[in-house]
Amino acid sequence: MKSITYAFLALALYSTNIVYAQDWSSSAELPGIEKCKDSHGHKVCYKDGNRKNIYELSESQVFNYINEGARHVMSYPVEITPMQIPLKSLENFFKNEQGSPLRRFIYRASQDISKFKSIQDIYSKLGLHQYPEFETQRGPNLIPFMGELEKEAMGVTIFGKDNARGITFSCAACHSNNLFGKKIIGLTNRFPTANEFFHLGKKLVSKVPSALYKSFFKASKEEMYIFKRTKNALKSIGIKKPIVLGLDTSLAQVGLSLSLRAEDEYASFSKKFQRRPRKSGFDKKPADSKPAVWWNVKYKTRWLSDGSIESGNPIHTNFLWNEIGRGVDLKKLENWLLDNKNKVDELTAYVFNTEAPRYNDFFPRRIDIAKAKRGEKIFLKTCSGCHGEYQKGWSDNSTVSYEEAIETTKVWYHKKTPVIDIGTDPLRYEGMKYFAKDLNKLKISKSIKTIVTPQKGYVPPPLVGIWSRWPYFHNNSAPSLYEVITPDFKRVKNYIAVESVDPKTDFDFNKNGYPHPSKIREPFRSKKKYFYNTKLQGLSNQGHTRMLVNDDGSEKMNETQKYEVIEFLKTL
Ligand code: HEC
Ligand code: HEC
């Protein structure tokens, strides 16, 4: 009798924990009501639903998943990841006297690291942000309490204990930002420099002989294990520097790393290809892009800026790609993924659940509603055929409050995510051709049902939270919304980037983006690395123009109308 009750109880408990199997196939559609219309001679079909609650969990389950998922965002869950920097050695390094032989030695091995005075210096060089100290610094997406880790920086992950600690980075390193004092998870890090971590690894670890390392750092047995594992992993990691600060080379890193491995379904380690890498398109051409925002994934059915991942859970794929870029043994990763399905699900639930920061929460009552309504009319005519429709609280009901009026009550986005070529820089989408075959062949790709198909063009992104996402386009080539809606032949050719600390100095409220170069504060203005030059390969600001001009080449919108459209975009 007792055992039957237990069995029943176990079943009941189990069934409340069932994760709804999502449709990750290439035929998946958004849920909700369908609405089709004719847009400039093309039929487009929207749905009013989204996949925010991707596993269709109950409220209390969502709560649990989000809480756990948030922890993985901050601290990388894949403890088998082989590329880790031994922490104790770093600490020793910083404790050492200025003129010590250790310092002189490291100085020769690496010009960069010897300039740092502390581990915090390295974090800031890596573009990482501090955890929030006060409630007011929290944005719309949960940042969990991470205990001791909060002394480091968001995204810093420490595995192991005492003398056996290894450091690596999690999603938050590239997918979080400080937006005028608020820490926003899911917003692009405007200055992601994760690739510096790999350079640091190459300099600090791969060039230093193990025996020397051991004696200089008085490294423990555990520390030597981390050191040697990293040294070994680095042999299968191909790195490329971004063309400019603000872009990321993760894609190239995956492609170049695969070219150091065998062509079998586990991309096995290969001495032969480590010595003589297979040829890769990334040797000659860049395919840089910025980390995408997370709150858009709930509206999409294919992933990445070019929509090239046409099936499979994008978070699953992320683990695979992240780990190829960190030199993992794919047989080990295969087992890890099987054993840690819950972690993948939790992180997936978190990412799909993220929300955009709202303009009105930062700058209360600064949006001119009448002006935004005029912009909405232009938007519906000129933009919504690609970017979707955004139902506002204002309708024609004049009795609603200001806050209710600017609220977006519904998003109508393509039931199947389109890819459209509007002539923006092609290098990023072309990059997919270099390694799609290698990726699709992998056993893990097959078992997680990831299919990558190179595309021609990019996804017209949903524009929720667009005000907070400057600079614009996949390659950051437009510094403000104003430039996005200005034809390429009149678009600015250069700009200077600046951190979003104080809106008075760091934000152009009218154009919505970076201030004019003459207004950029120091040290940003004089530092070359913040200068964006659209003449460089991969940084072209061409395209997104056809819809902005008449047949005779003249602009469709005058200045007044452009600012009306911008006013509307701020409300999204
Ligand atoms: C080294 C920086 C970096 C790290 C770390 C990183 N990402 Fe990304 N992520 C990117 C870049 C760059 C892109 C966009 C690539 C593109 O589409 O051109 C991206 C795209 C994505 C997308 C696709 C969004 C869309 O609209 O299709 C998702 C989802 C995502 N990342 C989730 C994650 C998760 C989860 C983690 C942690 C496990 C993570 N990322 C870690 C750089 C990073
Ligand atoms: C024919 C389809 C199409 C039309 C019409 C269109 N866009 Fe776009 N838009 C795109 C595509 C595709 C991209 C992505 C380009 C890239 O990243 O290279 C894009 C990018 C953008 C971005 C940058 C998004 C980001 O995350 O950086 C904004 C903002 C934008 N469009 C606004 C508008 C506005 C406003 C209009 C109307 C005046 C408009 N678009 C009309 C296709 C279109």
C-alpha cells in the first residue's frame, strides 16, 4: 500500500517537472493569431504570440528555472571546459614585487599583462561590468545573488577550490551591459573583449614551458594540471582579433578552431592539423558581428544575425560553439550535455524570458506622444513589412495614462523569421559558408538537431528595446537611429564610441545614439580604439537604403518625419 502511494507521489512530482518539448525544427512557427497583409507586393504573415515561456511551464516552475538559469548566465556551468587560467598564479603574479625576476620574465612573454596592477585591471580590460551594488542599479532581468563571485565581475567564473582554481567567462561577459548605471542582462556588451582572454591565455600559458612555470609560480600539483590542460587546449584554438572594438570574432574562432581538428564527426584532436591547419575562409576574410540582444529570441524561429541556424535550440548550439572555441574534447561535451540537460533548459528558459529596458524607465515622460503617433503612421507604411507591427496602448483612447499610452501591448512579428538582403555589409553572412559543412557533420550537431545553412542577407530584427541597442546593424556601422533611417550615401562615415555612463555626455537624445564626435568626452575622443571607420573591410555602412528613397533617388522622409519615426521607435 505504502509503496503504491509513493509510486503515485513520485509520478505526480515527476509530471509537474515535465519540460514541454519545444518545436525547434525548421518548420516551427510562432504561436498566436495569424494576420497576413500585402507589403509592397509581398505577402507577409505575422503572429501575435511569442515564446517567452518557451517550455510552457507553470508560474512556479518558471520562477525556479529563471533563478537557476540566471546563475548559469553569471557563472559558466560547463565545468569540463578545458581553457582556464590558473587563478593562484595570477594572484601570485600581482603580489610579486615590481622588479622581481618573475615579473621580468612575464614581461618578456607578454607585453600586455605586465601593465596590469590587479586582477580587477584585467577584468576592466576585458570589458566586464561590476555586479549591482544597489537596487536602483538593477535592470528588467534577474541578476542572482552570487556570493563571493560578486567581488569579481559579471561573467567571471571560477572553478575548483583553493590551489586548484581556474578562471573562465560566462555568457554575461558578452551579453550584459551597464546602461546609464543599470546593469542589463541580455543587452549587448558594447565593448566585448573576450578574445583578449584567449590572447592572454596564448601569451601566458602556451609560450611558457611547464617546468619554468612550475618553478616561477611555485605552482601546486592541481595548478599544474589546470596549466597543462589549458596549454593543450590552446593547440586546438584558432583566434582572430576583431576589426574594431565593439565587434566579436566568436564565429571565426569556431571556424578556425575546427580547421585545427580532424574532419570526423567528433572533430578529433589532430597533431597533423595543429601543425598545418586546414585552409579556412577566415584566414583572409573577417566575419565580425556584435553579440545579439536576448529579448528578441522569443519572437524568432531561426537564429543569429543572418538567420543561418535554422533548427535546434540556439542555447544548445551556443554551448557547442563556445566549447569548440575553448578547445573541448567533443566526446566529453557530448556526455556533459546528456548529464546536464536541466542546465541547458534552465538557461534556455532564462534567455527566452528576458525583457528589454524601457526608455520611460530611464527618462520618464520625455517621449512626445503626439509626435510618436505621427511616427507610427510612417512606420506602418515604410518599415513594418520587414520589422513587424507594434500595437501601442494609446490606440484612439484618450483616457489612458501616459504610462499606459506608451506601452507596447502586442508585437506582431513574422510567423517564420525571414532573411532579407538589403545590401548591408555581406562579410558576416558569407562567413557562414566557411564552416557550415564542418559544423553540420558533427555528431553533437546531429543529436541536438542543429542545422546551419548559409544565407544571403540578414534577419530584420524585432525592434523591441531598439533605443538601447546603438550602434546599429550587425556590424555596428550606424551610430544612431537617425543614421539607420538616412540613406547610405548621406550616412556618416565615421564615429567615436563611448561608454553609456552619463546620458548628458554619452547619449544623443535627438538622433538616439552616440553623440557627434566633437562632443565625445575624453579619454574616448583621443583613443584610437574607439574610432569606427566604415571604410575598413567588414565595416561598410552601405545598404538599408532602398526603402528610404523614391524612384528618383530623393529621400522619402524629410527631417521632421525622421524625428517622428525616431520618437515612435523610442516607445518600443
Ligand atoms: C565571446 C562573446 C560571447 C559569449 C561568451 C557568448 N555569446 Fe552569445 N553571441 C555572441 C555573438 C557575437 C552573437 C551574434 C553572432 C551573429 O549572429 O552574428 C551571439 C548570439 C547569441 C544568440 C542568438 C540571438 C539571436 O537573435 O539569434 C544567443 C541566443 C546567444 N548568443 C546566447 C548566448 C549564451 C546563452 C551564452 C552563454 C552560454 C553566450 N551567448 C555566450 C557572443 C557571445
Ligand atoms: C526590406 C526590409 C526592411 C525594411 C522595409 C526596413 N528594414 Fe530595417 N532592417 C532590415 C534588415 C534586414 C536589417 C538588418 C541589417 C543588418 O544588420 O545588416 C535592418 C536593420 C534595422 C535596424 C537596426 C537593428 C539593430 O539591431 O541594429 C533598425 C533600427 C531598423 N532596421 C529600422 C528600420 C526602420 C525605422 C525602417 C523604416 C523606415 C526600416 N528599418 C525598414 C530590413 C528592413
